[in-house]
Amino acid sequence: MPELPEVQTIINGLNKIVISKTISSIIEKRQGTFIFDDDLKICEFGKIESAERRGKYIIIKTSKNLKLIVHLRMTGKLIFEKDLNNTTSHSRAEILFSDKTKLIFDDVRTFGKIQIVKGNEKIEALHKLGVEPLSEEFDTEYLKNKLRNRKAPIKNILLDQRVIAGLGNIYVAEILFHSKIDPKVSGNKLKTKQLESIVSETKIVLQEAIKHNGTTISDYRSVEDKTGEFQNFLKVYGKKTCACGAEIQKTKQAGRSTYFCPKCQNVE
């Protein structure tokens, strides 16, 4: 599933390529890809004014006071195509522009969705999200308050979108490695210095990943249909040996694979 750096890379691409383009029509190639009220079926969408990110969600705003809320889920991609006649093998929906270009929503496993809402409508899923990890609001005090009564493993807590929006399995593994923290330790047992390290390393890892256009393990592509490069800089996720020489361990936490170095992360 694309995480914050991949979604932000897509946002950057959208803002570079599709801003001010007029939406002429939207085509749903697989039923259920779009979610919207009946009164929006025949509406005019107008021009794309902005593309923003909230957690792992893409929010596209138009001049007709509408928002397209895109969640890529496991394998979703947004691909810009200059030729209306071209498509992809797994195109589930297409946003056509008046200049004869289009944005393809490609999704192999078909879990992704595009919700169309009026500009002032409250989106419950977005309302429930936690703090943005690259914001000033995400600091040691915030994390300390969130972990105070949490006995769950820190890895599981960092994956909770209600606590921090946008983190996923890849980046949590990397953040905990750089912070030298055992992913199995209970959140409420972490000391202040460890929390400071998590906050600091979260910002560093995410910013570096965005700099390298995200991580491509299998399906992720940018709007220009290019792969990310941060997979070349991963230290533990999907690795067999740590730079220290120790063997990278792999276990399961809450149904997700957890990679860690038992030596560097002081695992007992």
C-alpha cells in the first residue's frame, strides 16, 4: 500500500501536471470504483484547482466546489496519459480533460476508491485521522500523551492512523531501526529520549523518502508512471543482513511483517 511518501510524490506530480485542467467527463470502468450521491452524477466538475494529501488520502479540489477523495489502497495508481486512446491493463476509472489528456486510476486488486463530495461535506474517514507526522504538531509531547496508557507494541501504535496519519509498514520499520528501538516494546514503557528519537527519525526518514520519490517494492508508480528509488536506501525492511553484520529478523505483529535488527535495536 502506498504510504505517506508515495502519496506525497503523487500529489507533487498532480500539482505539476493537472492543475487548471478542465474535467470534461469521468468514466467508471469497474462498478463501485466511484462513491458519490445521485445528484453528482450529472454535475459539472470544472477545473482542478489543487491536489492535497491527508494521511494516505489524495484530495483533489475543483472550481465547482467539489472534492475527489482518492484512496489507493493496496495497488492503486494515478497515471497521467497524454493520449486519450491509450489506457492501462488494469484501468478502473478515467478522468478525461478538455485538452484530450486524462488521468487513469489503475488498480490491479481493485480495492481502491474515489469518493466525490461537495466541498463543504465532512468526510468521516479524514476526520478520524491523527496528526500529520511532518507537521510541527507532531512532537515529543504529542507522542508521550498518545502512548501514556498504551500497552500495545510501539510498532502497532505507530501504524494506527488515528495516532499518526500516513505511516505504514515500510516506514515504521525504518523509523524504529534508526531510533534503535525494539518494535515489540510497549508504547508506555518508552523513555522521553526514545520518543524524541522516534519523532526526529520519522521526519528524517519521510523527508528522505519523498526526496527519492517514494519506495517501489512491487506496484507503486508516480503520476508519470515512474518507480520510486527509496527502496535502494532501506536498512531493514525486506533485508537479510544489517550493516552491523547481524541477520535481520522477521516476525509477525498484528498480521503484518516486522523486520528488525536484534543487535542495533536492542531486542531481548
